Amino acid sequence: MSKLVLGLSAYYHDSAAALVRDGEIVAAAQEERFTRVKHDRNFPAHAVDYCLKEAGIGRKDLDLVVYYDKPLLTFDRLLETYLAYAPRGFRSFAAAMPVWIHEKLRIPDAIDEALGADYGGRIDFCLHHLSHAASAFYPSPFESAAVLTMDGVGEWSTATLGVGRGKDLKLVKEIRFPHSLGLLYSAFTYYLGFKVNSGEYKVMGLAPYGQPKYKELITKRLIDVKADGSLHMDMSYFNYCAGLTMTNGRFHDLFGGGPRSPESKLNQRDMDLAASIQSVTEEIMLLLARHARKETGEKNLCLAGGVALNCVGNGLIMREQVFDKLFIQPAAGDAGGALGAALFGWHHQLDGPRAPRTRDALKGSLLGPACRRDDVLAALQAGGYQYRELADAVLVKELAELLDKQQVIGLVRGRMEFGPRALGSRSIIGDPRAPDMQKKMNLKIKFRESFRPFAPAVLEADAGKYFGLSQDSPYMLLVGPVAEAQRSKLPAVTHVDHSARVQTVSKDDNPFFHSLLEAFKAKTGCSVLVNTSFNVRGEPIVCDASDALRCFMNTDMDALVIENFLLLKSEQPKSGDREKYLKEFAPD
């Protein structure tokens, strides 16, 4: 009889649910995609319902529910931190206590209540970083591997080194709070005027515009980094232990002024600060990876935790050939912890086996809901839209022609991606050869900062022609150089430092997107498309037909595909209310 394990992440950041049947990943999704609240932290009720529906089961059929964190250990950290900084940390403590007393300390009861009387089984709790480690190692194609997890903090750990062999996974070393590479990067995210736990990727994108002029100041004054990558932070410059901000007056004096006001104009100093913290982070990631290789003797490395979304750092580890192969969990942040908790529950609590495999088990990370034809048709007819329904072969040919004319297309096909990257299922795509494509997509469609780079999606077989990668990059989590001969030909995806965050597309992972790239290649000779997430700034990636239609009608997208339905903006009898639409989503 099948065994079913539900994994949950909730109440901190990016709530999600994931379902595993006999060790196979059935479904996983973030709550934000259903509620339309970015980084929704509430109990993932909609995501749970989706996972159960996808599996065709009810709550009573579950054998085990596993939560991705141990709240009592986290509460212990909060209390000890307050006592260590008392009375200076009272404001932070007083702000946190009501939330903890009324919500986080009763997480077991909240889960029990949310699952309802139909579920009478066990509710287990997995260490935060063990959830991260499980989310990366168990779906990986490796029989054995070193595992690095790096984030802000989970319970007491801020980074861990683990070893996975077969179904066994153990954490063997850790860096402990308050010393944290993730929190160090978030401190600069805050100082640069971006939102913590959301704007870190903006810092990474801004970094190539600057020079690491403050790197020595960071390494001499803020942190002490050891040869194994462990770090000790001088907490007199930081405020996250005792206050409600990340940095303090001493930090501001060190860098010549207070934090940048959000939404204000970026200057060269901001760019240089971004370049400096990015360079420091890359070096620490590389040290941690080298130590992991030396300590474990493993040839392969798995990465998870929010810092693993730093694809520039990942690319450095790849280029330095510290390990033979890398596998990075595409939902590396808290959402992925739900999947890790479910997998850990299967392999450890239920003692389930782990089958050997040649490819990873994430199914291209296409683990979310698909759009049903009847639902799409109902939405199109109810809205009075003009559309055509086309067979796949006809559709990809027509899309290639539109792309060659530098039309921007919204693409909703198949199951939604799990994680923050759009991988051709909920994407906005365009022609990378067009010199003005980056500006058009940033300012008129995404409504975001003009410096933000776009990622290329490339046929897996042709990736070496365009990009300097030593392995496939199916989840857009490795940055590599754009080949010198291609830089002028691909202006829309070549960043200012001649790099790109690459997605290699295989037929196995996403047949339709692969066929579209083949059609574009046949039309133009180019195997690359611009690929960015289907949303506007501050909005979660679209989930269903209604989300896609609203975004399409309120931006300057030229065409929209929902499954096999094609809509052209020029044929629509009405226009959207852009101002009203954009007001729904606060700046991210």
C-alpha cells in the first residue's frame, strides 16, 4: 500500500506544501501563487488542497505530516538572544513576543486545526537546515554527495555541512547564529534600500555595475573569515539581534551615511557596495565548498538555503571545478523546506528506500497546477477575449514568427514551476537579439528597475556555443560567461559584465518549451530566448488563466499563450486598467 507524506513550510517566509508518494514527488507549490500575496507566510491551505487534489486523495489518506522547522528551538534562540542583549533588545523582543505566543508556539495546534478531523496521524518536525539539505540531496541524481545549506538562520544554524549517501543524510558541521552569511548579505540588502528576504537578488544584479571598493573594509571591520569558510561577525555593527533594523549607526558611519531610501535613485556608491558584498559572498561560498570537498571526500555537491539562490556564487564554484557536478535545489529558500521535510519523512520516519536515478527527480521543477482546458475556455469567453486554439506544431511555428518580429509573449503551459524561477511554464519570453528588448521588458512589462538583467533559455544541446558552462543548468541557478563571439548577438541577455544566468532546456523536462526553442532556431538560427517570470514587480508569478489574462491586459505584452490558446493584444476589443492593477502590488 502506498505511503503518503505531506511536507509544510509556514509562518516565517514563503509558505508552501509538498506531497511525496512512496518517495516520488507528486506535487509542490507556494501559497503565494494562490492567494496572490507575495511571499505569503500564512498556513499554506490552498497549496495543501492543491497537493491533495493532484494526488487524488483526502487528508485521511496521509500517513505522515512533517513541518520544516523546530519552533521550540527557534524560540530558545529568541530568548537567549534577548537575554544576551538585554535590555537593549527589549523593543525587538516585545515586538516578537505577541506573534510567538499567539502563532508560532502553537504551530502544532495550528497544523492540526488546519488539517481537520479527517487527519489523525503523526505530525513530526524536522530541523530547518536538515529540511534544506533533504530538499537538495534526495531529488539529486547523486548516490552520494556533500551537502551545503546556507541561509539567514534556522533554529540556531545559519549554514551546515552534511553528507548524503543512499537514503542516509547527516549534518556534520554548522555555523551558528548570529554569525551568518545570509544575514550579512541581507544587512547590505537593507542598507541599499531593498526589502530583506526579497531584494537580495537585486543586490546581485546591481553588483556588476560597481567595483568592490568596500571589500577590504568589510573583511577588516565587519567579519573574520577562516580558511574553512566559517565567519565571525562583529555584532557591534549590526542591529538584527537587538533591534528592528539590520544595521545600526556604527555601520552607517563606517560606510559614510544612512541606508538608501527605498525607491530613490541609485548612485555609484550603491553599486560599489553591492559589488563589494557580492565579491565577499562569492569568496566565502567558494571557501565553504572547498572545505566541503576536503572534509567529505565527495565528488558531487548539493546546495540549498536562500544563499544557494546566489547563482553568481554558484557559477564560481562550478568554474573553479571544486566538485565534479553541482545540484542546486530550485526552490532553495523556505518554500523548498516543505519538500525537504516530506522527503526526510519518507526516508527517515517511514524508512523508505531511495531509488538510484540518472536524472534528478524534480521533473523540471514543474510540480504545480496546470490549467484545465475547460477552465481556460470559460475565462476567455467570460471576458470576451479574441483567441485561436492551435495544435502544438502550428502554435510553436506561429510563436517563432512573432518572436522574430520582436513581439513579447506571455506563456502559460503545463504545470507551474516550484520555486522563484520561471522555467518556460509561467514565463514571459522575447527575442534576445533585439537591442531594446531588456529595456522594453523591464520598464513597460515588468515595471521594475532598468538595471535588472534577464536570463537566457537555451537548447541544452547548443548551450556550449553560447555560454561558458561545464554542466547543464536546468533551473537557472548558474551564471556563466557569454561567449565572446555571441555577446553582440545577444544584447538582451548579456549582462554588463558579459555574464548570463543560464537555463538549459531539455526535451525531457519541458517538451513544449524545447520545441518552441527549436522552432525559433529553425526560423532565425538562434537557439536562445529571453525568459523572465510572468508577473509584474511585486506580484507573485501567475498561476492560472485569470492571473495571466489580467497581467497580459495591463502590460505591454504583445501576445499570450494559455495552453493551446493564442491571444494577440491587437485583436482584443478592450483594454485593461493598468493603474488599478499595479496598485494591487506593493513595490517589492
